[in-house]
Amino acid sequence: MHILGIDIGATGIKGAVVDLSTGTLVTERRRVPTPDPSTPAAVARVTAGFVRHFEWTGKIGIGMPGPIKRGRVMTAINMHKSWVGTEAATLYQRATGCKVRVLNDADAAGLAEMRFGAGRGEKGVVVVLTLGTGIGSALFVDGVLVPNIEFGQIEIRGKLAEQRAAARVRKERGLTWEQWGRRVDEYLRRLEELTWPDLIILGGGASRRAEKFLPLLHTNARIMTARLRNEAGIVGAALHARG
């Protein structure tokens, strides 16, 4: 089965048609900048552009920032504040003319990693983290997703974890890999105190340079780097659309 997956981020929107039997992209990945301001109407127009680009008429899965409950956006930390309370699935369906299912973007990436990537076949408690503009998180118990977990909002030293340990912070503050790695280590140890995971999967842009900071991490849980990387959100959104 082929489904169009779209991954909406704070800075870019990516999409491709996914073969769900293998978790691979069957078209070239398309990326466009996220509109500024990222209002619901503006993002919906860009999404409709993906449908025209791929000449798509089937199901669509869309991952986007923030908790999503029954298709409704609950918060808008990294998107325009007018998203709060928006019936996202209905909005996208009207814009595209296609059947759409929506979920949190980190949950989408987690689904992909658990089905096709580093978490395949893993049981117990698995946490998938995306270290990027913020810290996205997905929690799985024996392979079942617990949706809308916001581990990036854990407080550490009076600040949100993603304000200290997101990949963006390393670049903006000019931190060395060692300095940033110590922050990530502190965050993961705090996360372990709350969840006691068996496995932590690290994704997001920083995972491409994992050799720079993995030796600095000291957790009881096993740590693995994500395998699908930039394609995870697209693949996971498509998986969710399949139902």
C-alpha cells in the first residue's frame, strides 16, 4: 500500500509517497519552507501544494508539532498560536480533498522507528527522542504508542529541557559537543528517573553526528541512534493514515 506522508516542522515541511510494506519512499522527498507566519490557512495551502505536486488522490498522513487529540491541535509551542483548538484533520481534508489523519510529529517518527527502524521487535518501555529545534518524544510500551508525551517539557535547573538540550541550543550558544553532550546526559538521567526505559532511541538532526556525543551519555537504558532519520516523520505519518 502506498500513502502520502507529510511532516510539518517549525522551519520546513517535507513529504513523499511511502511504500508501507517496506517503509521506503517511492518518490523523491519534497521540502518547502514552513510559512511565516505559520497560520492554519497558510500551512493548509502548502499541504495542498504537496497533493498537486504528487498528483495524489488517496489517503494522507500528516505529522505536526504539539499534542493532537482526535484530530484537534491542543498547543502550539512551535507554530502560530492560532493553531490551538484547530480541527487539523478537517482543515487538511478541505484543503486537499483527500482523507487525512493527523498526529504529533514525534509520535510519527517513533512509529516509523518502531516498525522499520531501531525499535523494530523491541519490547518493554522504549522512548524515542528527536533532538532538533526542540526535543520531540514518543513513548512505547511493548510496541504500543502512548500518544502526546512531551518529555521536552521536563524542567531541569529551572528551564525546560528543550531550552537546554535541544540541538538548536548547541548551535545558538556555540557549545562544544562535549558541553552539549553533558547537558543531554543530564536530561536523559532525569528522564530515566521518571520512566525507567529499557531503550532510548535518539533521532533528529543531531543523530547524524552521534559519535560526537554518545560516549558522553551514561544511562542504565540502552541507547541506539535512529535509522530512518529525516524520513521517519514522513513514514510514520503514512503509517498512521493506514489506520
